[in-house]
Amino acid sequence: MNKRVILAKRPVDLPKDEDFSVIEEPIGQLKEGEVLVKVEWLSVDASQRVYISGQRSYTDPVPVGGVIKGLGIGQVIESQSHAFKKGNYVSGLLGWQEYSKLPANHLTLLPPHENPRLFLGVLGITGLTAYFTVNELAKPKQGETMLVSTAAGAVGSLICQMGKMKGCKVIGLTGSDEKCQYLTRELGIDGAINYKKVENLSQAIKAACPDGVDVYIDNVGGEILDAALLNINKYARIVMCGAISSYNKKTAPPVHYYPLIISMSATIVGFIVFDFKNKYGLATKHLSKWLQQKKLKFSEHVVDGLENAPSALRLLLKGENTGKVLVRVTSGSPKL
């Protein structure tokens, strides 16, 4: 039997436990070209809030009654495809379930590695998102000032470190004093602001960035984007990786200072990591090298048990994590 987490109803505001159901279903027999994967780790990402909302996005929403979409890694335990054999480690959209039965072309073979779950973090979509944000879109120059929101998160923390590698002054925005200390002491960035404590975020950014902001990496939107816009320099670059302030709301919070993009001749661009799929190989090569050289540090927030995946998503959306949120899936031997 296969334990699965499905969408019971569309969430309103922050997802609740009752918005999900845990069910068990037979796995069934494999068809020609299919692969059965025992899921070991699941990636928890803010985009999953969009998937379960029913909103228009780059991918179809999760239907009510459907298994929650999610990237994962696991081990092949049966294969009806020449592309994979038993024992291979693979990644793909395995979903919130103990076993995933997918066509072979929906899976990626992972190279041998002592820590396979890195392919959900710094060597996976998380690292690739950070890499393309910095190197393809923001393109920071030495001596510039880079401001990063959700700086202690999985993507933000890597962006901060890449900004330092480029020779930038890097200031992070985050939601606790502990995360501020992590950013400055552990990751070595130039400063961090606890946006929940300051009375005027725009003034706090101005104090931390007296020469203005040349690059702003936005993962939030809303009033935090507004505060950043009030501090941008001429020809600033703004890269929008996410809009977490709107994910639990029916309508996005307003942004009042968009005219500054015109008056400061700034550029603002949104993207999804799949836009750069043809460059994954080169990016992964660089990320692996930096990891080996200890130029990149990373943190993980591990939640145990498939049934706790909804609470893992909730803590991510509330900003209670530092680094990459992962679910360690546990299961026994499958009964087909």
C-alpha cells in the first residue's frame, strides 16, 4: 500500500491540517516504461502554496483529491524501463507519497553522492534558482550593494553568499534576531535587518545601505518591496523570485512605489528556474565546485514523517525555518 497526502479542500489563508488528508491506496503494477520509486526525501517549497490554491501559474494546480505536487528524491525499487535499474537514485516530481510510479522520462538519474538530499537543496532547484538569479539576471558588479529578502531561507542564503563572491556589499532582510546573527556570523554578509522589529523599514534599509541599493532580490512583494524601491539607485536591477506575502491571501498586497522604477531607470524581472533548463549542467558544475571549495554554506530544517509534510509547509510559509525545509519520508516494504 502507498501512503499519500492529498488535497482535501482549497486552503483559505495559511494552510491548515484539515485542508489535507492522508490516505492509503494500492500501488498497482508497473506498465511498460514506468519506474517505481521509494521516496526518501521531499522538498518543501513556497510554490506549493500556489499549486494548492487553484490560482493560474506556470503549472496546473493540484486538484481537490489529488496528491500534493513536490520535488523529491528516492531509490528505484522496480523498473520497466531500460533507462533505470533497481538501486538507482533519482529525482523528480515524486509528490507527497511513500512510493511514486512515473514514466521514466519524468525522472532524472542522480550521480553517486554521499549526501543525495543535496540534490533537493544546493545542488538542486534551490541552488539553481539562486545561481540564475545572480548570474543571469541580477548580474551584480564588484562594489555594488545587494539587498536580499528572506535572506536566511534556502534560496536567499545562497544568493547572499554568491553576492559576496561577486564582491558586493550584501544586506539581508529576515524575521528574527537569530537569523540576523546566522547571516552575519555564519554566512559573513555585511549586515542584516530584522524587519519585524524596525519601525520604519525603508529608513532601516537606508541606514544599512547609505549608498543606495543597486540590486534587490525580492522573495516577498508587498510592503517589503515598497521599502526597497524607496532606496534603489539609478539603473537598479530587481529580480522577483517569489511573492510569499501574497501566497496566503486572495489578493496580493499593494505596492505603492512602482513609479520609482521609471524615474530611476530600473529594471524589474520575474522568472522561474525552468526558464534556464538548458543551462542546468553548467550551473550544477559551478555549484558543486563552490561546495567542494567550501565557498557555499547551507542549512537544513528537517521534518520527519510524510504525515507532517503539511506542518512543514506551514512553518515555511510562516518563516520559522532557517535554510532548506525537507521532509524525511519513512515507509516499509511495499505491497503491490
